[in-house]
Amino acid sequence: MKEHISWSDFAKIDMRVGTVIEVNDFPEARNPAYQVHIDFGEEIGVKKTSAQITLKYKKEDLVGLQVIAVVNFPKKQIANFMSECLILGAVNEKEVTLLQPTGKVINGLKIS
């Protein structure tokens, strides 16, 4: 377990629900990955990210899937792509299982 954080540290993390609207191959990535575009609703809009989820997910299965992501990280350059958020998932070795709501919810809802 990592060190404890304060409630104020946790409050700085902006986690939201969004719907995957586009997925592209990302051959320039160091490890197998997709370029994923996620709609977080009116307040946040569409953000993109690089996700190493190719072992468990096919591109066509991801479109329309609701996911949970951290949306307030600074942008990060990954090869020739600018990542703007971080999709959350449970990691077992290199296989990632995406975290998602159990039922359809409004894009942009906060996770708390």
C-alpha cells in the first residue's frame, strides 16, 4: 500500500464518467495502445488519451462504452499524440480491466 493521502489531496482529483466515441490504432506508441476519444459532456467536452488496453479490448467493442477517467491531469505527449486524461482500470500484469458504471449515466458525472 502506498502512503496515506489527505482528503484535500483526494479532492484535487477530478474523476468523471465519459463515453468512448472513437478509437484508433496507435502504432507509434512504445507499447501496444489505442488512441481513445471520450465525450465527457458539455462542461468538459471531448478529451483524448492513449490507453494500453489492446490485450482485452477490441476497438469496435470500446465505442459506446462508458468509462471513468481522471480529467484534470496536465496534457502529456506520448509519441506524436497528446494525451489529455487517464482512463482508470484494474491492472493485472499487463492486462487492464476498465472501470465503468454498472448502468448508463450522464456523461460528465463526477466520481466521489
